[in-house]
Amino acid sequence: MNNNIFVAGHNGMVGRAVHEKLNKNGQNSIFTIDRKSVDLANPEQFEDFVLDNNINEIIFCAAKVGGIKANNDNKFEFLYQNSVMQNNLFNIVRKHKIKKLTFLGSSCIYPRDCKQPIKEEYMLSGRLEETNDAYALAKISGVKFCEILNQSNSFDCRALMPTNIYGYHDNFSIDDSHVIPGLIRKFYEAKKNNNNNVEIWGTGKPYREFMFSEDLGDAISFIHSMKKSDFYKITGPKSLINVGSGDEMQIKDVAIMIADIFDFRGSITFNSSYPDGTPRKRLDLSLLDKTGWKKKHSIKEGLKNTVDWFRENFNSIRK
Ligand code: GDP
């Protein structure tokens, strides 16, 4: 049987990176769909699309995502929209015996005060960080669905937990974005308007591990294409695997790196009326290392590429 792979969420930063990578690899039967034609929150539309196209593999990058403020301010939407899409997904996978699923979560599924670096087995070993607990709960339910389906040998559901991602086609709004696109936008505007100060949310003290979207796209397509026996030899039936870069930095240092790229010479101030979120979430990458996958970009290269892309595409991007 042909491998008809559905990349769900191909208009988002991560889905795009996966789609481009699969195309570069010359994989031909790749299917994508725009939200206007098929709403993944609609069970019939989603199911019809899968059946009409004989989809037998899914890489699920579709999600409602956002930075610390968006997550904290819109908990209902983050829990509801992600749960609905995922519930449809897992129902379809189960009902139509989809041969292979790669499901994406996030490092925020792990407890707030987790031992570092975070091993996959630490999931559900403590309380979640409150600013993103709604999103995290939806993703934890996805991980659990994978684990439950994998109890039967006819399923192959791989749950990948990426760290903080940045890159092309990200959301560069001030309010809803993650820290890197948010700061790129702020430094860009400050330079343009000759503004001498840029304000950073929180204390600048938390640490985050950052990964360039092209590296994540590469890792996802690599792991998706691994032989079933090779993959489960590494993860066991739980199928949970961290995907990170090892590039961990304090927020204040990321701000300085971005300021340098823009040649911004003004001051950086910290507004601690905004939340810091979790103090640290460095992933343990021992399982990822065992797969043989390696990242291709340093954080310096990734940030420079992203800023160049942002400048070139400023007029057309989501702001
Ligand atoms: P998180 O990893 O879920 O906390 O997501 P974010 O990427 O949104 O935030 C990471 C850290 O960067 C938090 O400590 C934020 O308070 C801090 N931060 C500093 N300035 C900004 C900003 O302009 N936007 C965002 N989103 N976060 C910022």
C-alpha cells in the first residue's frame, strides 16, 4: 500500500518546516489541507478528508499555540480547541487503523519544578506551571492516547515533545507570541522608531531551551520515518520522546543576542508585573541522541536566519 502522509497544520511554523523537509526528501504522497476547506475540529470533515485521500500516516502539527500571555489569558480556548482536534484525531486513528501517527506535544507537559534535565518519565510526577496548564493538559491527554493505542500492536503512535521553538512563519505579534518572535518584533520597532528602550516581560531570569524550526522539521521527519522496531527499542511502548537542541539560555541573554543582531544600543528594562512562567525546562535528550538525529543550526545561526526572514517578510507576516 502507498504511504499517503497527511501533514496537519502545514500553515503553522512547525507544520511548514515538516512539509518542506518531506518535499525536499522527495516524499511524494504528502497531503495538506487549509482550515477553510477542512476544519479539524469538525469530526465529519476530518474523517471524510482522511478516507477520501486514503491517508494512512499522519504527522499532527495542528494546534492552537501561543506564548505565556496568550496561554494564561485564554485557558478555555487552549484547552478546548486542542482537545477537540486531538479527540477527533485519535478517534480517526483508532477507527480507521491509521498505520502511523506522529503527534506533537510540548515540554510544558512536564511539572513546573521538575528535576533537570527533564526525562520523559517525569511526566505527571508533579504540579504543572499555571501559566500554561490548560495547553499542557490537552497535550498530556494526547500523549496518553498514544500510549493507550500503542498497547495494541496494530498501532504506531509516536509522541514527540519539543522544546521552545522559533523560526520562519512564526507569530510575531507583541501580545500573543513566544519570547523570541516577540522580542524580534520589539527590537525591530525600537530601531525603526528610534526608541531607546525595550521592555522585557518578567525578570529575565528564567531559562529556556531554544530550537530552530528547521531543525525541528528535520527531527520530526527523521523520527517519523524510523522503522517501528528501531523507534520502540528506544522509547518503549510509551513512545514519548523529547526533542530539543541543548541550547539553553536565560531570557535576558536571549534579549541581548537579539539586540546585538539589530545593533540596538539603547537600554533593556524588565517588567516584573508580567509572569516569568516556569523557571527552567531543560530537556534530557538521551533518547533523541540514541536515534542518531543531530541538529544543524546553532542558536546564533537560527536567530540570524529568523531576523533576516522577518525583515524580508515584514509586510506580509502575521503581526
Ligand atoms: P513559555 O516558555 O511558555 O513561558 O513561553 P514564552 O516564550 O512566551 O516566554 C518565555 C519567557 O520569556 C517567560 O519568562 C516570559 O516572561 C519571558 N519574556 C520576556 N519578554 C517576553 C516577550 O516579549 N514575549 C514573551 N512571550 N515572553 C517574554
